[in-house]
Amino acid sequence: MYVKAKLHEANKCLLIIRSLRKEGYTQDELDHLFNAIVLPKILYDLSVYAARASDLTTVQSFLKGCHKRHYTSVSFNIFELLENSDRPFFYKLKRSDHPLHSLLLRYKDSSVRLKNRSSIRPNINTERFKDTFFID
């Protein structure tokens, strides 16, 4: 529902781009307008509604249609946009002076070997047992 509303707002902005294209604006100017008025409508709260893959697919198909209809000359990928919008926030959050830094999960040291000895092999008592398992 939220994604539909955001795409509806973005569609209204495409009407402006469509009318300006008829007036003779160049593709560079249309790209600038698309980046200024359409993309912010989509990118706002992208990480919130990105939890559902179906919503991301809907947004991706909208962006693909915009590229196909020459509203923009750049083919956008919603997953790259999501990564680029979250990465700066995450790096700010990793700084120790950030107020939310204490909520981050700590890295677990996975290099520790808990088992210091090799596995124990069973005692071989019968020929039948020898035929059951591979023996070095």
C-alpha cells in the first residue's frame, strides 16, 4: 500500500517530465529533473519498505519503465540504490561516538578452535565392522 502511494506520487512527477519533453527539453535536462523530483520520492524511506521483495520488484519495474520510456537515460537498479542509501548511515553508526553505536551487534571471533584434538575413531573388532566403514 505504501509503495503504491509512493509510485503514484512519482507518476505525477513523470507528467511534468513528459510535458517538458514535448516542449523540447534535452535528455540531460530531463535526467536532471528525474534525479531531482522522481528519485527522491522513491528513495525516501527505501530501507523501510525494502523488507519485502515484492515491493522492491514493483519499484524496480517502475524504474525500468522510466528508462524504457526515456524519462531517464540511466538504468537504475533498486538494489544498488538501497545499498547506496544505507551504506553511509551504517558507516556513521560504526563510529564509537554515535549515540546508537552501543546497539550494534558485536563481532564474534570465529577463529577459536573449541576442539583441540582430532576425532576419535571407533575400535575395530570384527571383519563385518571393517567392511562397513572406510578405513585409512
